[in-house]
Amino acid sequence: MAELTFYYWPIRARNWLVLITASVADVSVHWERVNQDTPWKEWAPFGQLPLLKRKVPGSEEVEVLAQSLTIARYLARRGGILGDNDWEQARSDEFVQAWEDIHIQFARANTDANRKAAMDALFNEKLPAKLKQFENLLRGETFFADGKIRLGDLAIFAGLDLIVPLQPDVLDQTPKLKAFYEKIGAHPKVKAVTQLEGLSSWFKRE
């Protein structure tokens, strides 16, 4: 058994930030792509995915961590990309939470009875101002003045990477944010995740 095993469906959704963070942070994680026959509910603390199972080194003990953002923060801290000090770590958390607000809106639109109308309203009425806010917070090529890639950057990239396929021109009005998205997306360790095959997108436009 690998020391760290991540359990999630073979889709692009709540797993995206976790997988990208593990790759950039150089933390080895085995992804167990679950299906309807995978037994995970009996040991899931909150009865839902994703889950991270940890084999305690030197023993047979196994520990479980739930909640996607908690898992991402753990991996970032372990890999040294959460932030170099308390302030930078707090800034990373700020961006994680800021994008989570947007993710929740997309999740609601995605499950709306009239998904197309809900998605259209989100893209056309609410999202542009949010994207401009993020663009204004860039400190050069990333969200940190020294240019290092931290969890906060990855949270914004992972979120964008879930919605850009739904509307490819969504970043055209925020060119600096678009440049950021393209820069992070070109990182080899990010591409190692984004180019994974056999995955479907949970978010749909129609």
C-alpha cells in the first residue's frame, strides 16, 4: 500500500486542486479512481469523497483525512508550497477560500433544473467582476511578489481550469489573469495532471 492514497471518481472536480498540488509539491500520492463497487463509505468520516488515506510509517495503522481543501492544504504544507511564513500561508488560504466561493456558485448552477440558464447567468453577470478582482491581486506573474508558485496560485489555476473549457474566451477581458493561467498551465508538473486521460468534466454548460 502506498503511504498516501487519494480516493475520488475519475472526473475533474473536487480532486483537481488536490492532484495539482501533490504534483507541484512533489508529494507522492496514488490516485485510486473509485467506481460504484469501490468500498469507501464505511471508512469515510463524513460519508463523501474525496478522501486521503495515510499508512503510518513503521506500523500497520491507517489514518484518513477528508475534505478536498483540507487535503490540499496538508499536501501543500508537506511539500513546502503553502507559504514561506505565516503571512504567505494566510494569503494562500485567502485565495483558496476566495475561489471556493466561486466553485460553490458553479456547483449550484451545475445542478440547477435549468443548467444552461444558470450557467449563462453566472458567466455573463457574476463571474466577470470576480475575475477582474483576481487580476487586480496579481503581483507580477503570480499572486506572490517573489514569483514562487504556492497553493494560493494553484487554487486559482485549478478553479479556472475547470471553467475555461466551458467558455474558452472567459479570460479575454482579463489579459493578465489569462497570462497567469497560461503560465501555470505550462508548468510540467501541472501538465502532468491536466493531461491525464480517461477523465470527464463534472461541470457542464448545457
